[in-house]
Amino acid sequence: MTAIETRDLSIRFGHFAAVSGVSLAIAAGSRHALIGPNGAGKTTLVHALTGGVAASSGMILISGDDVTRLGESARVRRGLSRTYQINQLFRGLSVLDNVVLAVLERKQLTRVFWRRAAHDNATIEEAREHLAFVNLIAHADRPVHELPYGLQRLLEIAVALAARPRILVLDEPAAGVPAAQSEAIFERIHALPRDLTLLFVEHDMNLVFRFADRITVLVEGRIITEGTPAEISGNERVREVYLGR
Ligand code: ADP
């Protein structure tokens, strides 16, 4: 079963094609990394998958259904959730409330229930479970702006999980985080349920080779190769183009 797929997808900004003719099929339950040098089109491709950037041509399918013309929230309802490279948390709210809001959003109760959320035990219980998964329970009552950056990135994962996704897209989940903490972030990503399909963009090749089971290499908007970590690490073209050797 294919969780998410693109067929001959192109994304143009004026005359410039950031993504050109990309056909990508991500198997359900796989941990798929998207790599490539800066400017390769990784973020643009991820935005197109999640509905933040319109496809210029080609198709995007979730579980076999054409979602090319659907917006971001319609794709979330179809099981696709994402974290953002740039922090999009509510910095003035507590850690717990950020997750509570995300749970309420999934339940489509945000407007009605936000004021009453403090009394909604089921929502709070669920939010605490997501926080426990990313080891943030001890920080539940702190305002987000007090949290070290690495822990904010973990919180983003908890917020994304509150949508109960079947497919989770992570755009550089450890970007800007010290090496020791990126390990902790990837260890949590690794611990996610095996039936959750993961697509992640990551620069650190050690993390990619350890945590991905398939890798797609994008250069100048096109896929140059795809394979297992062993295949990619032994690929001459990847070494030349991407690793610069
Ligand atoms: P990556 O994530 O691999 O570094 P990006 O997807 O961010 O690459 O960018 C791919 C190319 O598309 C870059 O040359 C970038 O300048 C260009 N690009 C991205 N977004 C836009 C935009 N909104 N308008 C014009 N050009 C863009």
C-alpha cells in the first residue's frame, strides 16, 4: 500500500521550476528520508505534499486518492500531519495548552471548547499522553517561550501527533538543535508506532542512514536516485553531487 505518492509533480515559481517531474511513492509504514543539497527543492516538495504550495502540474495522492486540489486542513483530515521547519507554536501559552489546542482542533471543537478546555478531562488526558511520548510531561505547565529550543522541537512533534496522523511529515525535525539533543529527537521519532508512515527531510547523513529505511535524493528539483541506506551510501553520483566527494 502506498501512503503518499506524487506523479510527475512540478512546482514552478514564475519561470523557475523548484520541483520538476517528481514521481515518488512512499510505502505505508516506511521511514522515508528526503535528502539533497540546499536549494534542491525538498521544502517545496514537502509543502506541496501537505497542501501549503500548489502543484503547477502532476498529481498528489494520499492512500490512492487524488488530493492535488485539496487544501491543507482537508489533507490533515485524510491523515497527513506535519511539523514545520520554522517554529509555529503559541509561545505565550503553556506546553500542555499547545497540545490541548491541537487535540481540540482535531475534534473540531476549538472555538467552542477552548475556554472550557481546562475542564475537559478526556482532551487533557490525551494531550498529556502526547507530551509523555516526547518526554515533556515535567514541562507541561511552562510557557513555551521558556522552553529550550530542542524541547520546543519535541513539542512540535507532540502537536503533530494530536492530529492522530497516519502519515507524518517532518521538515528538518532537529534543525538548529545541538547534536546531543538531535539524537534525543530522532530517538523519539524512531519510537513512533510502526504503522505510522514517516517522511522526513534531514541534512545530517548519520541520522538519515540510521533512521531511514528508504532515501530519495533530490538535486535541482529532480529525483536522481532512491534506495535503501546501503544503496544510497554506496552510490557514486550521490557521493559526487551531494556529499561533494
Ligand atoms: P531545499 O529545501 O532543498 O533547500 P527549497 O525547496 O527551499 O530547497 O528551494 C528550492 C528552490 O526554489 C530554491 O532555489 C528557492 O530559492 C526556490 N524557491 C522556494 N520557494 C520559492 C518561492 N516562494 N518563490 C520563488 N522561489 C522559491
